[in-house]
Amino acid sequence: MWLLIVRVRGKVLGRFRAGLVSGVCVLLLFMTVFGLVLNVPLVRGSGTIYIRADGSIDPPTAPISTVDNVTYTLTGNIATDADGIIVERDNIVVDGAGYTVQGTGASGSKGIDLSSRSNVTIRSMEINTFHYGIMLGSSSGNNIVGDNITNNVEGIRLYESSGNSMVGNNITANDGGDIVLGNSSNDNTISGNNITASWWYGIFLFDSSNDNTVSGNNITANSNYGIWLDGSSGNNIVGNNITNSLHGIYVSYSPSNRFYHNNFIDNTQQVNITSSYANTWDDGYSSGGNYWSDYTGVDLKSGSHQNETGSDEIGDTPYNQDNYPLMRPYVPFENQTIYIRADGSIDPSGVPIQRKGDLYFLTGNITSDADGIVIERDNVVIDGADYTIQGTGTGKGIALGARSNVTIRNAVVKKFFLGIELIRSTNNTICGNELTANNGEGIWLYDSSKDCSIHGNHMTNNSGSGIRFGWTGLYSGASNTSITGNWIAFNNDGGIRLSDSYNNSISGNNITNSYVGVQLYLCSNSNLVGNKITNNSVGVDLRYSLNNIITGNDITNNEQDGIYVYSSTDNDISKNRIATCDTGIHLLAGSSDNTISDNMIANNNYGFFLSSPFSSSQFTNHNSIVGNTITANYWGIALQNSSDNTIYHNFFTDNQNNVVLVIAAVNVWDSGYPSGGNYWSDYTDVDQFSGQYQNQTGSDGIWDHPYVIDENNIDNYPVVPEFPSLLLLPLFMLSTMLSVVLMQRKIPRKQKNSR
């Protein structure tokens, strides 16, 4: 704070003069206190502040501090009638910290002077009322970031300067122009700035200022020119909003520049070209050109010649030299949610998705920190073309709400909460996708979605399930949907989990290394056919489900149960191979009236385990276990508090124990005469008689005496093994051994005869 000293000469003051001086002193005191309260230092002087080459600040009383001679931070506002700050040191940061550097508009004055400097950053500073807000002369590699540069003659001026960056600044109301590049200023970047309300031009490139990038700026309400190129070439003018100026863009004697993805809106003259030099006004097909608010063409066709059926959000006819004018303003994609709108448009327009009629295909990877793609239109195809849609662990990769006849194919969807979500949606197809590393489910259908097809997808390493229908107690599931030919592996919660769903088909899937391979909870009339279900904790889990068919599956190496059936009825479990689990098939807690037939159940701890809780009225009763091969298990079948089950025509072979009974269990072990009971490999009797009481002459393929498990469990008609099934293999092995012996005997004779 500068001190203002008032000296009053003379010993005696008149009353009026004394009062005036007293009033001035009070006013100054009030202003000083008020300034302290607002904590806005006032620095005014005629001098310029220097950051010297040795790192020192001159004068040292200037409101700038540094502790490392690298970062220099303003600690108060600066007002001057000369230049503001002259930087003589490279490789530093000057942080305005929101403070103001203010001039008086003196001719040639500079708010910040970076002449002959490199790698200097000017940030977070208010710069106003100079001739040049910031001057760069013969400078390179400098960064002007996040500054407010207003009410100067020119906001930023570069001459003979290259490789500098002007990003994210607010540059407004500068009388001559906001940003000026001249005298061979090349390879500079002007991006993301708000450039408004200049009297002459928003951006001016002249005198061989070549190969610069001008992108993503809002250039609006400049009295004469939004952008002016004069004698400059090879510049890229991309993705700018150029609005409400007399001339949107003015090009004179400037060849080989590229203009695309700009929005020219409500300029009196969108483009003014005063020479015949060639420039490019689009990015080719299918990227497109620019949006022109006065374009009157239509979009009925597609393709590079705009002669193919289906709209593509590109006008069917050129706009002057723009061969592919955009039908909607271009909005850059910056990791926001993408929408396929009900009218077919893509929002934002700058995403890497190309439309051709009702086909939308990705042209690059997509990242999002919210939802990935939300589909609001029916009867469309979304083709990922093997590109990736990646999130940050939240949201949905692809979301369909109340949609029908949508196909999602060939996309990699990863790191969302849900990979693909369908709610109240019908007749949709999800095929050929990879859904991986999502924090919830790979695919989730719920709230009465139906008639969908999920096939040929890879669902791996999701924290929830690969596929889930519904959610117990919260959402209803899906119906009439097929899940076919998918690879579902290493999902923490489950491979496929269906809740409150019916009439679904699950077939031909490979489901491995999850907690549960397939779970049907409150499900009915669904088919589980021909799947390979391996290396899960539980292979198949049925709970409170009925009238389902489980057939032809390969269910192996599951840590607990191959098939777990809890309080479920009237299910058909047949022709499955169930091996190397703790329990092959486990029925418990009121599971009744199920038919289990023609399964191969081998190398488990328990082949079958039927149990009912001791303190419950839910008995595991009235099940039919028929025609199964139960072999090489430690216990073939165990029954705990389970009665009235019918068990016959099974082959109990090579089990350590064929049957174990726990607590009261009274079951039927044969189908009467002449149908018979089971084959028991640990039982040998004679078969000389026949008939219901085995007292009639002649064998009948049933042992003459019952197979007694205990007094309440008796197989009255144990089956005699048939010749082919038990003796063919030993005879084949015996004949093979005899052939080998004969060959060994013949070889010495041949060798002897040859000598």
C-alpha cells in the first residue's frame, strides 16, 4: 500500500480550509479502512514490474511472491500507466490468482510482455486497459491459460512466435481484435477460448502465419470478422462456434487451410472469400463439414456421393465448397452421455458414431464418466465395429428403456456399473459383444422385458453376473428370451441369474469360474439345454421354481453342487453329465414331484443327496429318479428325512457306498414286476426263476432275491447286468492282449528265418 502524505503549510488555517482538509483526511481514512476490509490492495505507480532473468522481482516491493523462482504468484492488484509485467526469465509460471493488472490504455503499452521468452505460463489473471493485453514476440512454447483479457486495443498479439498455446481464456471487448497472429507466427494453438465483442476481428492470422490450430472456441458478436485469414496457409479451423458477426469468416490470399465441424450461425455473411485459392471445407465422408444456419438442403440420402438409401445427418447437396454440410450444429464429444434420439439424430453430434439410415456404427472408441449410449429410438442397429465404450465404474454402457427391435452388436463395453441395460423392452437382440470389468452386471433385463435374443457374447470379469434378469423382491424379470452361445466366465456373482422370469431358453453357453453357473429363482417354464457349466461354486441353482427343463448339459468340476434344487417342483432334469462336484444333484427343503432321469453322475462325493430340514414341514418327497448312471461316487445316493421318492432303473456302479440313509427315509426302489428295480454293482445273486414272486421256472433278467438296503427300503427286483454292457469291454481287452502275445511270439521266428 502506497502512503499518501498531505503537507499543510502555514500555522493558521481559516475555518473553511481547516474543515476541507479535515474532510479530506476523514475520506482518505475511510477509503483506507474500506480497502483493508475488502482485502483488495491498491498498487499504483508509473513503473513497470520485472521478473528478472536471475529470478528476482523488480521492484522487490511489487505484489508478487515466489519461494522457488519458478512459480510467481500475484498477491494484489496492479495498476500502472506504463507496461504491467515484463518477464525476462524462461521456464516459469506467473499465476495471477484472480488479481488484476490494469493499465491506462497508453499507446504501445503491454499488460504482460513475453518477448523472446519460452516455456512461460500466464494463468488466472485479469488483464485490461492496455494497448496489448499480452505480447509475444519471437517467443515459443508459452502458455496463456484461464485469463480474462478485456478492454484492450488487442487482447493477445503474437509476431514471429511459434508453438505457443492460448487455451481457456475469456478475451472480450478488445477494440482492435481479440487474438492476432502475424509475421510468420506458426504452429500455435488457440483452443477453448471465449472470444467476443471485438470491434474489428475475433481472430486474425496474417503475413504467413501458417499451420496453426484454431479449435473449440466460441467466437461471437464481433462487429466485423469472426475469423480473418490473410496471406496464411495450412491452418486448421475446427469445431468453433462462429456466430452473430458481420462476416463469420473472411479469407483472402490464403490457400490450403481446412475448415470443418464449425458452426456458422446467424452471421450476416457466413463466408467471404476474396481470392481463388483452394481451401478444404469438410473432413470428408462420413466425418462431415460444417453447420450453416442458412443451409436449406435436406437429408434423405447417405454415402460419399449422397445417393444411398437412408439419412446420415449430412445434407444431400453441398453448401458452396462444403461437400458434406451438417444438418445440426456440431457439438464436440467430451465424455458426456451419447443419445440416439427418437428422431434418429445423434446427440452430441461430434461423437465417433456414423449414421446410415437406421444403422449406427462406431468409428472410434468412446469414454464416458456417466452413461455411455442411451437409445431413445426403436428399429435401429448399433454396431460397435469392435470399438470400446468405456466408463469409470458408474452408469450404464448402453441403456434401452421401453425400446423394441434394437440390435446391439460387436461392441466392447467395459468399466460401467451395468454393461447393457434393458428395461421394459421387447424384441431386442444383443449379439457379438464383449462385456467385461463392469462393477455390476454384464447384461441386465428387468421390469417385464421380453422376446429378446442374447447370443454370441463374451461376458467376463464382471463384479455382478454375466447376465441377470430381474432382481429378487425389487424388479420383475424377463420372458420369452433366448440366451444362446455365449462365453460367460470369471463373473464374481454368477454366470446367468434369472429372477421372477418365465418361458426363457438358455442353451449352448459356456459358463465357468463364477459363484453360480446358472440360477433360476422364482422361474418357470424355462429350458436349460446343452450348456457347459464348469468350475463354479454351484453349477445350476433352482430356487422356488417349477416346470423347468434341464437337459443335455455338461456340469463338471463345480466346487459344491452340480445341480442344487431348493423348494422347487415339477422340474425335469435329464440327460446331463454331472461329474467331479461335491454333490451331483442336491434336492432339499420341499423340492418335490421332480423327474430326474438318464443322467450320468460320476466321480462326486455324493451322486444324489435328498434332504429335508428336521424342524420343517417342507419334505423332499415324490421325486422320480429313473434311468441314471450313478458311478464312481463316494456315496451313490444319500437320503435324509426324505420319503416317498421313486428310485428305479438306475445303474449304481463302483460307488464306495451305493446308499446312505439318515433319519427316517422310506422310498420306493423298484417299478414292480416285470419293469424291475436298479442295477447294483455290489450285489450278485442267481437268476434261475422269474415271475412276481421269483418262483417260476426260467430266468428273467432280475435277481431271484431282493436287494435290501434296510427293512423299509428294499429293491424287490434288482436287475441282472446285460451281457454287452458289462462283458464286451473285458472281452475286447482280453482279445487285444492275446493279439499282442501272438505278435510277440511271431517276431523272433521271423528274425531267425532272416539270418
